[in-house]
Amino acid sequence: MEQIIFHIDVNSAYLSWSALEKLAHGSEVDLRTVPAIIGGDMAKRHGVVLAKSIPAKAYGIVTGEPIVNAMRKCPCLLIEQPDHALYGRRSDELMQLLANICPDIEQVSVDECYMDYTPIRERFPSPMAAANYIRTRIHDELGFTVNIGISDRKVLAKMASDFRKPNLVHTLYVSEIQEKMWPLPVSSLFLCGRSSVETLHKLEILTIGDLAKTDVSILTAHLKSHGKTLWEYANGIDDSIVETIQPDEKSIGNSTTLSKDAVTREEACHALLALSESVARRLRASGQVAEMIGIELKYHTFKKVSHQTTLQTPTSGSDTIYRVACMLLDELWDGTPIRLLGVRSAKLLSMEEPMQLSLFDLSSASIAGTGKSASVSHISAQKEQRLEKALDSIRQKYGAGAVVRGSLLQPGTEKTS
């Protein structure tokens, strides 16, 4: 039985999620319906475009360009600063809804994932019917739209989800690539970046079809192994599978590109807090704790560095992960402006697995009335775990925004009683 893969991608995720949040707090303007972007600082007009509305796209505004350029194209442009804590919560809601429909999903970013259609194929008359059911449920229950690509190859499912938007389902099976994909410019091909496009244009390779028909030795001569990868994708060659999250998942992490470079410890730690909460929620949802925590930095120079440490007591607690992440930041960061931050947990264990205490732990404290020894840190970890589970229950019952850290609230969102 041939595999069928869905690629599910939120339409303008950051902008959609910010728009819904503003509407929920009484705004009369839906950012999705006017020229609007997410990114930068409205007062200082700096940073880059992280997401754009369809009306903004009509002005030629593109993701990644400087805010000042976008403002020149559209002087009436609305600019909303990103809220990464909000985006983490919305992402968690989406993945939980999808996991309830089909357990075999592979999350690849905050706003997109792959799904293996196999476990649910008996419930639907066709893959298209299943995709439309998923698309409609997301809109009805969460309020935003997605595009879904359907294919028998992973890379083609990704390509299909990038076809005409928003809120649509497209197919791109291997048998359809000549008709649907080959006429597209090479810049539309997955992983074909600006530098590769320039090289291919010099070789007079303008469309994906041109690329597919080119001798692969010519491509490898100019683009090395990446040239072969692009040739394979252009021909629909991809044997990768949906890598679903299993109980023995090796790591759980999250990263974010900042709307403006972090230049102070406070700015970096604020982003680390939102990332730590997201990682902690995913750990608890999977019933796991982490023995290792690591962080990743990408500087504005695009240099990447990382650092990690092993914990004495495994955790799924937001506070613990955040404290460790900040400690690692202090040890790693050289003061260079930070463009991207990531937090990752590894060496995962089941929450049900007995935790081994060190000799130091065993001698550091005793639990009153039991005659058994345990460390203060271990007891604190258990208390933190119970608190986090209680907060998760509140969010599940009353919504992701029912309990939010005060430090993650955007200016002007503080609640009064």
C-alpha cells in the first residue's frame, strides 16, 4: 500500500495568530484583511518582516525584507510586534488538535507539520475528504486557516501546500509533477535558495522542468551534492517518511527567529522563557522528562553556536528549563547580536520511570514521617511538576490564554481586577 502524506501549513501564522488575539481583546481591525505585517518595532521602524497579510503582499512586500523597505512600498502599513509566547500556545493547540485526529504527525516548525494518512484512511472516502475535514476543523475550532498539500512523496506534499492560498487543499502526486510543478520557476522548488537560483539561471535553467531534465553531473559540478538533491526533488524522488513522535523520541525542542536582534541579556532571556514554556508543555504532553537541556544561538552574522548540560534531576518543568537555558546563555553568549534562539531537551525518559538520586541527593534531606531520604531539589521538582500539570489542565479546560506569565504579556495587555 503506497504511503499518502499530508503537509499542513498555517496561512501567515504569526499574523493570523496576532490578528485573532487582537480581535479577542476588542480590536475592530482584523490584521488579515488590511495591509499589515508582523515584525520590528512600530516606533523605531527597524527589524524585518516575519509575516504579511494578503493585502500587504499585493504591495510587493515579502517575508524577510527590512521594515523600512516595506514601509516605502506601503506607507499605510500596519505593524504589529511579534508575541512568541502567544505563537507557542497557538502552535501547541494546533498540534494537539491534529494529534487527536491522527497520532502520526511530524512537527517541523511552529506552524507546519507532516501527517501520515495511513492510520486514518479507513475513516474517510479519500485523502482529499480527510484533508478538507482537517482544514475545516482547524478553522471552526481554532479560528485560523491552513493549506494542506497531499502527495505520495514528502517533498511534493510540501510543494503542494505552497500552491495558491489561503485555506485550500492541493494534490501533487508523482504522476502530476510534469503538469503542476515543472512549469514553475526554479525558485519555487523546495530548498532552492537565492544562491542556487542564480547559479541555475546562469546555466539557463529557468523552470523546475528544465532542472528535472538537466544532466545531474552538470548540476553537481556547479552545486555539488545540493545539485543532486534539487534534481531529485524536481523529479519527485524522495524516500523520506513521516517521522512521528514516539515515546522514545530522542529530543524535543523549539526555536524562533527574533523580529529584531537581541542585544541585551533581558531580551534574550525573554525569548528563552517563551521557548522553555513551549518545550516544557510538549514534554508533559508526551509524558516525558528531560535529563539534558541545550540552547542554540544564531548571531546576526549567521554563525551558529550551541551549548548543553546534563541535569541532576530530569524535568519537564518550565521554570527549571528556563533557569538552565539562561545559565547556558551566560556561559555561551559572547555579546554578539542574536538573530535566532532555540531551546532543546534530550535524553528523554518516561515520567513513570523511577528517578535515580545521587549520593548527595540521598544525604541532603528526608521526607518527614516516611523514614525515606530524598533531595530538596527532587522534592521541588515534584512540586513544580504537579503545578505545571494543574496549569495545563486549566489551559485545556478554559483555553491556552487562561493562565499566562506576567513577564510574557505584551505591553498594554496587563489585566486589572
